[in-house]
Amino acid sequence: MFDGFIKVACATPEIVVADCAHNTQKTIHLMKEAAAAGIKLLVFPELGLTGYTCGDLFFQSALLKAVECALLEIMDASENMDMITVVGIPFANNHKLYNCAAVVSDGRLLGLVPKTHLPNYNEFYERRQFTPAPDGTELVAFNGDTIPFGTDLLFSCSDIPEFTFACEICEDLWAPCPPSIRHTLAGATVIANLSASDELVGKAAYRRALVAGQSARLVCAYLYSDAGEGESTTDMTFAAHNLIAENGTVLKESRYQTDELLITEIDVQRLAAERRKITTYPAADDGSHLTVSFSLTSAKTSLTRFVPCTPFIPASQNDREAVCEDILAIQTAGLKKRLSHSRAKTAVVGISGGLDSALALLVCVRAIDALGRPRTDIHAVTMPCFGTTPRTRSNAQTLCEELGVTFSCVDIKKAVDQHFADIGHNPNQHDVTFENAQARERTQILMDIANQNGGLVVGTGDLSELALGWATYNGDHMSMYAVNASVPKTLVRYLVAYEAARFAPSALDEVLRDILDTPVSPELLPPNEGEIAQKTEDLVGPYELHDFFLYYGIRWAFSPAKVFRLACHAFNGIYQRPVILYWLETFYRRFFAQQFKRSCLPDGPKVGSASLSPRGDWRMPSDASAAMWQSEIELLKEAESSNKDIK
């Protein structure tokens, strides 16, 4: 449970209708399997100990007595299991019958949660047997004990308070105002739904969207356990459509699989952090809820959930293409508005033959096209100097020619040499002055050309460079509108590839493909036998790692230890743990040291959930101390050397 990870599961036993003894044994078997797998919360389907399709058999006292015995068996079986089990039962109280979720832990019945919304339409007729949940919470007798009974029950782990769950049952989710709304506003981060949702054409997709949407809207984890094989097929069939979602993402899903566990981990720390950040999410108010505490052994949860190496990039190709088109549309809309508002006669962009400037130029083309203006209104300038290679120089020119924009070449070697002479710098000393003088000369030229032509300089730098401070202050750091400012480097590559595919087959596609194959470099140091000598990722580290750190360490505000753990899981077999830790330390050191560059960024459109704009997502003092983060990284180093975990 370290780092907020809770291993959870949904399970659908193959049942026999009205055979409580059989169903109980099936349930207990899955409980044992789950406990052995380290599950902390296990959810079974609605009325799972009897079968949902018992009909008027629910009125039979023999069945209700068998349910009591079954629940006692499950309670006994749960003893010494470090796990919460939620099962579905009918429960009689005050001469009425209720469709309930029974919450069991370590031999105890923690509470009974009755169903609020009983469907009585189409194939459903639950009101024939059951009564809707009463208002409020009361204590009821069971096996000589008094048990909380009511919808407004929260079950909270005393060892990790962020792990607080509540229950709703099937139709409760489908109703206009689900009880889960109240539960999450009262502090629940997890919702367990015991369901018996029959299968119809198209219903699975709707159910999936419903569960994912509710988890997103409520910023919670949602466990949906559905009835399956063994239920009566007189008029309905059940597909055991089990779903586990977290904040809008379906983490795990199964259909038509019985007697199996659907297992993953939810991250309750992440959910709590997101709620703290969202100002429209109200503070938890459990005034109307009764909180029942339980305890679990604190231990490290083994991770099985998928953690993508590239969290900014969708996994499926269709989703990637849709995201790429959305991002390009956002960038285009932003630049189109800025060009129109400023009455710019031209968009001026520095073109290096690299990825970032290629993307910026492609956005310029889209914006100018959208304005109905000729592409010659775009002025692309390449500015070769000491580190420029023939490959990048050629690609820059070919790209501009194929796009039909105005192109010019300004060789800056003489100007930079003169500048070195003016300030007394030895041109053979390839230090930061040598590098930054070139970057600032290029920016000056772009600004002056924009002034000459009544234009606007379009920036090319990306989000990853801003995070690392990999930009020359008042050099490539500055522009009049920065279209790539919230696009991480890993995503820049996909955007350029997407545009290349749109133009294939053509010379434009070919040059974009070659740009994609070119090593990322600022080209500020002389080439080595005509090849790029200064490769960015050799100096600051792999961008796929830094984008991962940016996403989890900054976007989600995870601690360095948690970011490291996730990175080791995601990049297992790709990078060794010491390598990941080395670049993680580099990331935090650079991120804190370079905030002053982010504090004075030019305008640029936000395209995703992460942005470092000082006017938007990220407000941080430029002289903030990194001591706490560095201390945790030092602890990580010590733990790695002694093969221990830190909490």
C-alpha cells in the first residue's frame, strides 16, 4: 500500500440460482485466491450469494435463513485475511426486504448498504420483492451484534486514510443522481458497485462509458462487479462484465469470464492529489455519513497495472491520430487568432532542420491556410553557424520549398565572430558563451526580420525543453507566440510523423521522415566529420525519461520516490535502475534551477493536461529550494545501494 497503490479485484463466481451453499463455496474459493494474490478490496456481484434471478423465491424464509448462514461462513473465512470483501445479499429488516452489499473484514461484518434505486421497468421488477433504501443510517442486529445499516456508510482504512470506499448497487449508477455522488463528496475515493446488469446489444459499450465517466466526474476509482454464468436465462443473460476504472480511464475489464479475478491496482494518492488541485471539488463533508474504520497490514503493493513509458501519447494508433489532429487544431487556432489580432503581415519562424522548428512551421502553414492567405506570408529563416551540418541545412531548405513558404538563409558565422571579438571571447573556447551567442544572434535576426516585414516571430521550443531549461535565455527561449510551449518532446515526434503520413507519398513526406531520423541537437558545437557532434539526449538525458518525470513529478505532483518506482516499472528492461535514478536527479536539479526562464515565457496555447506557463498551470518562485526533493533522492540512492524500499 506504499505510495497509495491498493490492489483491488472484481470477481464473478459461477453460481447456481437459490443454492446458497454452492455459491458460498465458490465465493470463498475466490476470496482465498484473492487474499493469496495480495488483494485488499474484493467486490462480488449483486445478490451473488443467492443469484439475482431468484424472483419470488426471495420471499422464502428458507432462502433468507440460508443467506444468514452463508454470510457467517464468509465472515469466518475472512478471518486473518488482510482484505475487505463485499458480497451481495438479500437482508430482512423491519418486516421489509432489502437488496444489500455486505462489507466483511477479518471475521467482522462492517456494514450493510441497501440499494437505493430499484428498477421496475422492462425486464426488471425489483420492487416486487425489495424496498428502496430508507433515509439515514441505523443499527441492526445480526448474529448477536449491532451492524450499521444504510446507504450513507463510508469504510475508511485507518492505515491509509486516502483509501476510503463506499458502495452502490447496479441501478444506483444508472439513476440521474447516483448515491456515489454523495459518497465521494463525503470523502470516498473508491466506489464498489455490486451489479446484475443483463446483456443487450450495445449495452456493454454504454456500461463501460458510464463507469469510466462516473469515475472521471467524481475523481474516484470505480469497481463494477457484474453477475454472470449461472443466473437464470429465462428472459435475460448476464455477461460478467467487470470493470475497474480510475479517474476516467478503464484500467481493467473482462466479459464472459467467471470464477476468475479481475485484478489491478488503484492509486488513491493520485485521486486525493487531483481533488486537492481542482478548486471546484468541494472539501469532504461526511456530516451525513457514518464512517466505519478498518485496518490493513501496511506493505508494498506489487504493481501489475500498465504504466506507459510515454504517458503523453495514447497507446492505440487511432487515438494517437485523433490526439495529433486535436493538438494541431489547437495550435493552429491559437496562432491564427494571434496573427489576425496583431495584424501581422508575416509569420517569421527560424527553421533548423530539426523536429521542433518543423512542427512550428507546419502549424504556421495550417494557420495561414485557415486565414485564406498565401503561404508566402510565412517567412522561414535558416541561420547556419559553426555546428550546422549539411543534412539539417538541406532538410530545412527542402521542407520550406515543399511547403511553398518564403525561405531565406542568413549565415551568422561572421556576426558571431564579430561579437566574440567585441566581447573578447576566444572562439576556440567552446563554452556556454560560445553556444549561447549563436542562439541569441539567431533570435535577434528573427526579431529584426519580423520588424522589417511587419511580422510576428513564432517560437519553436517545446514543453520538455522548458522543464529542463534547455533553452538560451533571451535566445530561443524568446518569441512573440510559442506554439509548441505545451507540447512535450516525445509528442512532437508523433505530431511531425502524423503530418508526414498526411502528405505521403511525396517529397515533403520524405524530408519530414529524415527530420524524424535526425538526432535531437541544438547544433551549437562544430560537427564531427560532417556529423552532429552535440546530441541533446547525451547531455541532458533521454527525453522519454524526462517527459515521464514531468508527467508524474510535476503534472501529478508525485514524490521523487514514487516517480522512480513508476519509472522502474514502466521502463523495466529498457533502462537500468541506476540510469533512471541518475536522470531523475538531473531532472529535479534542472527543473528547480531553471524556473526563472519559465517565469517570463511568451504566450502560447495549452494543448494538454500539463503546461508550465506562469499565467496558467504553473506558478513557482524562481528561487524555490529543491532541498526536500534532493533529500528524498539521496534516500533513494541509499535505499538502492542497500536494496531496501523507502516509504
